[in-house]
Amino acid sequence: MAHRWKNDLTRDDVTPYDAFLNRRQLMGGFAGLGLAAMAGTKAQAADLEPNTWEEITTYNNFYEFGTGKDDPAKNAHRLTTSPWSVTIDGMVDRPGDYKFEEIMAAMTIEERIYRFRCVEAWSMVVPWNGFELKDLLDLAGVQDGAKYVSFETLYRPDEMVGQKYGSLDWPYVEGLRLDEALHPLTMMATGIYGKTLPNQNGAPMRLVVPWKYGFKSIKSIVKISVTDKEPPTSWNKANGREYGFYSNVNPEVDHPRWSQATERQIGGGLFAKRIPTLMFNGYEEEVAGLYEGMDLQRFF
Ligand SMILES: Nc1nc2c(c(=O)[nH]1)N[C@H]1C(S)=C(S)[C@@H](COP(=O)(O)O)O[C@H]1N2
Ligand SMILES: [Mo]
């Protein structure tokens, strides 16, 4: 395994998938103890018990398939994910259309269990499979002077029924500063629980930036551009007062319409207590350096 993060663990550290599920069922009443503690692994990971496959694949935000949490699971089967290619262009040495299979053949797939925090103040823990975005950018060769990376989702209203409505300006677009994009925590996910990424979670390839609000983690990517200008982003375009370019998880910067100090854990049950939201979603040690000297109230 190439990287081990204090705040995550790979499932190889814990137990294989079937044993994992059995253990999870066995655990029942010991939920507070945490899966990692049961398996005798690192204590820091004890609070990172992954959500179930069911929870991760039926409670989604993917407005291309509708705005309800269960719409993506109902409608995303219409999406054709093969053939698939990703255009990489802009300030790169090797621009072009990269076939999904070519990308997969060139990348090392690993597993990472990350916290996932939506700006709507709910959260999950997801065991992703995928590769570091940096490895894909290295494949294309980022040129000197580049400062940002932009991403674009597929536009195909025949298959993405939500694109027939103006809930957002299509296609969905996102962006990162280059140093954020190259950070070793930033990944492209191609699977969950060792299985192919379900369409509703952004097949065949979606971004995962665990210290930012979920909407930065753009799904079903068809285009990546390396640029020297801050790119437009969908939610910022929709409401710039509520959604900034950075959108780092920050319990001290409230959304204009709700507090970001706490979060509701999906799967926690009806009477579960909200838990405190952590600075940078718990990845402060790894990423705070990216924002040294920046006013995070202003650059929210
Ligand atoms: N293309 C696209 N990407 C998207 C979205 C979307 O509507 N369209 N929703 C975002 C939001 S708000 C969240 S919280 C996450 C949800 O990811 P999940 O459904 O895998 O949990 O996807 C993000 N990526
Ligand atoms: Mo979200």
C-alpha cells in the first residue's frame, strides 16, 4: 500500500470484505467500540467505521439524475459508462482523449477510507478505491505556470434526466488550486468496497477531496483542464454568497442559512446525536499548510 494516513486506514488493514460484513453484523451492540478497534488496528481510525454499501449507494446527491436523495439510485442506471474517455487539455505536455481503460491500466488502485462531509451538514465514511489525482496529472504532464485544475461532468440529457431541468447550469463543473489537486489525499475514485463505482456515485470516475464539502467531489468526469486562472464552479455560479471556490470543511464558518459546527451521521439512526464537525473534516494536520496565511472566513 503506497500511503497510510493517520486519519484513514485501508480495508486490508482491517479484514477482507466478507469477513468485514460478518464482523459488522456481529458487532451490532458494540457500535461505539468501532470496527478498527475490534480488529485491533490503529486507535485513530476507531471512529471511521464505514457506512454500509446500502447507505452509500442510496443516499446521494447527483442533480443530473434529480434533486431527491433517492433519485440518483433510481435513475442513474440509464447512464452509459462504456465506452468512456476523459479529455485532458490546457497547460499539459500530452493533451488528448484518454480512454478510461488506458487510465486504469496506468494507475495503481488503492483503497482509502475517508470521511465525507456534505455542505448540507450530513456525513458518511466511505471506503473508496481509486488512485491519486496527481498520478493522472503526471501522466498528462503539468506545465510550468499552471495554477488550477478544472473538471467537467458528462452532459447527456437523454440519459441524465435531471439535465432536462435547470436545477443547475449544465454541465456540472468544479475546480481546485493546483497544489490542492496534487495533494496526496486528493483522489479519483473508481470503486467502493472493492466493487466498480455505481453510477449514482459518479461512475466511472469521480473526484474525492475529503477535506472539502462534498460538492467539490465532482462525479462522472469527462474533462480535466489545467489552467492559470481560477475556474468557475457550479455551486459558486448558482449562489456565490453561499458557496465559495474553496469550500473547505470549517466548523467556524457557517453557511448563511445553517450552522456548520455539527453534522448528522448517515446511518446513525433517528435519535442519534449530531457529532462535532472537525476542521478540514479531520484532515487538518495534512492540509492546513495549503492555506497558511489565508483568511478562511473570506476565502470560504
Ligand atoms: N456531477 C455532479 N457531481 C456531484 C454532484 C452533482 O450533483 N453532480 N453532487 C455533489 C454533492 S452536493 C455531493 S454531497 C456529492 C455526493 O456524493 P455521493 O452521492 O457519492 O455521496 O457529490 C458531489 N458531486
Ligand atoms: Mo453535497
